[in-house]
Amino acid sequence: MSIGNPSDGNSPEDERPFENEQDDHEAERPSIGRALQQARLAAGLTVDDITNATRVRIAIVHAIEQDDFAPCGGNVYARGHIRTLARAVHIDPEPLLAQYEAEHGGRPAPTPAAPLFEAERIRPERRGPNWTAAMVAAIVAVIGFVGFTLFGGDDGDGGRTQVAEGSTPTASKPATSTPKTEKPETEPEPSDSAIAAAPRDKVTVQVSAVDGRSWISAKDHNGRLLFDGLMEQGDSKTFQDQQKIDLVLGDAGAIQLYVNGKKIEDEFRAGAVERLTYTKGDPEAG
């Protein structure tokens, strides 16, 4: 029996109509862009509606509907846009993605995205702290502080010494002042003889820091500053004037006063600031 007999139905000619039907079916299948455009029109949506819903630019939507995928920036982005647009027009994106892979040679590597990551990699790295500069700055600061302490401290002590000397009756008065042998401040602690020897024609005030240190300010009746500074515990100073002595005690509780040879029995509070005025005769607080 001849294999070319048309009656047996196995000749190659019988298979040709089937192949032609497949080609015709593929030719009838719309392109990706055409399918998306038809689905959009069927849904009653404009390109602006699609852009607002998907954030895909209008130019890219128009290009995809015309089967131009170059503006997408690569196959990876093209596949993403196809999936997004298909969902926006309510059709299944998988057949369109399979058609795109068949027409464009499968899934390519996302090479267009490389420049973005290259730009990230070439960013300059953050430098750590410059410890050398910090150490140099710290050393300079320490040297400056030590120098200021040495030289500035000497100036401060000299200034306090001058003020303390100026607060004595001989320093605050002209050449006609009382001789040094009569100054009560030559004695570190008041004695009964020194208290009894206080001149009655002047006001004599002795200030002693017995319970701590305190800031002291003393002025004569003309307002001239006799002393203004800090007295450490154990320090004692004596002031005299023809009429009155004005005192300001920064910490009155640390001070013991003798005025005109008499001990002031007022109990001043620790930390309290007191403003006092003493004149000839009996002591009185101003």
C-alpha cells in the first residue's frame, strides 16, 4: 500500500492545513500594545486616567500602546510597566508578559539599572573623626589654660594684696595718718589691751573670718573703697575713719566683728548678706 495514498489520511499534505491554522491564529492575536489599548478603551479610560492611577508617564503609556518599549529604559522596566498597565485596565498581565518574553528573547538581565547603583557606589565614603587634629587642639587648650592659670593667678594675688594693703588706715589716708605703731591690725587676734586702746575720736572696725571665708567690702565716710575682696578663714582686717565705716558682708555668718573695741554680739545667719554702718561711740547697724 502506497504511503502517498490520499485515502489513508497520513500524507504530509494533510498536515499543512493544521500548520496554516496555527500561523493564522498567531497572526490574529493582537500585539501587547494593541491589547492594552483595546482593554483601556473597553474600560472607558483615557491615557490621563491610566497615568493618574499608575504614575506611569503619559509618553510611556503612548509608546507601549504603540509597541515601542524603548522609553521604558530596559526589559525589566518594560515588564513592570506591562504588568501595571494590564492591572489598571483589568486584564491578566501574565499572557502579555509571556508574549513579551517570546518576542524579546526571554528575561534579559536588568543592565539599564546599573548606572544608578554605580552612582551609589562612587559616593565618597564618610571619613572618621580626625583624631590627630583633635589631640593637637586639646594639647593647645591645656597649654593655654596652664599659662593663664600661672600668669593670671599671680596677677590676681597681687591685686588682692594691694587691696588689702589699701584697706589699712595708713594706705587710705594721706601722710598725716596715724603711725604704724598705733594700728590695731598689726596684731592677728584682738586682745583686751588692743580693744581698750581703740581711739575714741575715730571709728575702728576689725573684721575676722572665723567660721569660713567671705567676700568683704569696706568704704570710708567719703565713699572711698578701703577693701573689696575675699577673706579666707583665719584672715583679719582693721579699718579706721574719722566718722564712719560702711561694710558689706557676703557671708555674714562667717564673720566676727569688733567695733570701737567692743565685740558685736549679733548672730548673723550663714550665707546671709549684711550691709552695716558703724560710727564713733557705741556700735550701731545701719
